[in-house]
Amino acid sequence: MTPEALMELAREAMGRAYAPYSGFQVGAALLGESGRVYVGCNVENAAYGPTCCAERTAFFSAVAQGERRFQALAVLGGMGGVVSRPAAPCGVCRQVMAEFCPPDFPIYMGGPDGRIEKHTLSELLPLAFSGQNLQTDPA
Ligand code: THU
């Protein structure tokens, strides 16, 4: 699947964002190793803290459906669903990605006029904390 096709699915998901408090709508589309795509949108809450980002919604949905290995993520967002600049995933979502994805995992960020920026997970989250840090044997 092309980055453009994955981004289109993220855009559709962005349209389903539940963002009555910030007005900032985000959509994500996560391509599994199987070829299946898992979409997510941000889901806000009146208590603010329980809000879940689009990226984590997509990852958690995928894991809940039995997929844990992934090929790529597309994400885009904007106020009222209008994309004026690429939306970089937040730090919490980057940490969730690091749980399931390798350092060279591609993250496509949608910008205005259909432009797409590609970044890798290690660019967004260098020196990630991982399950290896919980091992007692030396590196
Ligand atoms: N948001 C995401 O969905 N993904 C991100 O990576 C950054 C922020 C959402 C959370 C909240 O609903 C809104 O954008 C404003 O922060």
C-alpha cells in the first residue's frame, strides 16, 4: 500500500475524531504486517486526562485484533479537520510505537496540499526506553 493510500484512510478517520474540547481533529492509519489497516482518531473526554490520541487508538485497536507487527503509520490532523502543517505524534504515542515497532519504522505525516513527510521512529524517539531496559543482564 502506498503512503498516499494509507494517508487517505487516515484522513477518513480524522473525520470521525471526537474532539469537542480542543477542536483539533487527528486521524491515523496503521498498516499491519498482514496487510490489514487499523485506523484511529482522537477521542476526547470532558475530564481531559482520559483523552486518547489517534495514533494510540490505532495501535490499541490493532493489538486488540491480534496484530503486533507493523509496516507503517500515516497520521494527519488540524483544527476543525483543516490540515495546515504536519502533525507530529505526541511523546506518549511515540513511546507506544517503540513498544511494537523497530527504529526504522516509517511514520508518514500529512501536510497541506496532500504533501507527505516521512520520518522514522528513531528520529522521533531516539534512545527509546524499552523492555530491554528491564533486563538484569548487561548489554
Ligand atoms: N492528539 C492526537 O490525537 N495525536 C497526537 O499525537 C497529538 C495530539 C490529539 C489529542 C487531543 O484530542 C488533541 O489532539 C489536541 O491535543
